[in-house]
Amino acid sequence: MRIHNVYEDANGESHFRDIEVDWVEETASAKMSKRLSATGIVMCEFSESIYDTWHRAPRRQYAINLTGNVEITVSDGETRHIAPGEIVLVEDTAGKGHITKFVAGHRAMFVPID
């Protein structure tokens, strides 16, 4: 399972990388990762389309896209289209940040990890 990761380098530029989930248990019907730390869950439904210009993540968190497509652009110029069901680990809490675009009715779940 792939998780998109938005992170910043020492110069404050944001980038994407892929993180593969490490499976620690496997049964005939499922694979499971280790238990990951989280400090809560925030559900969000947007009533209007958003073009959020350069901004930083408010905290380290998993952003789980529930409905609609999301477009994220990092400062090195790479853009990714995040489909429903995909996960982004957002860690660019300093530096230039990223741009986010999505349409009205978009639903997401944010899971803070700090």
C-alpha cells in the first residue's frame, strides 16, 4: 500500500515521496501494519471549491481523501492527483508549503499524529 508523503527539505522546499506500508502481520484474508500513533480524527466537508495557494500543513497529519479528487502541487513543481481512498502524509509544517485544489462537496478525514 502506497502513502503519498509531502515533506520539506533543509532549504524549506516541499517535495513528494512514496512511503510503502510495512506489513507486520498477515493472515489468509488480510495484511496489517503495526499500530500507528494518532491524536484524534477531524472530519471535513467543504461547501465550496478551494484553490488554497501556498500554505503549510498546520501539523503533521494523515489526510485521507474520502470523495472527489484533490490536486496537490509542491514547491519543486511536481503535482499529484489524489483519488478517493488515497492517503497523504503531510509533513511540510515549515518552509514554502504546497498548493491544494478541490471542488465543492469534497470530504476528507485528517488524522493528526503529533
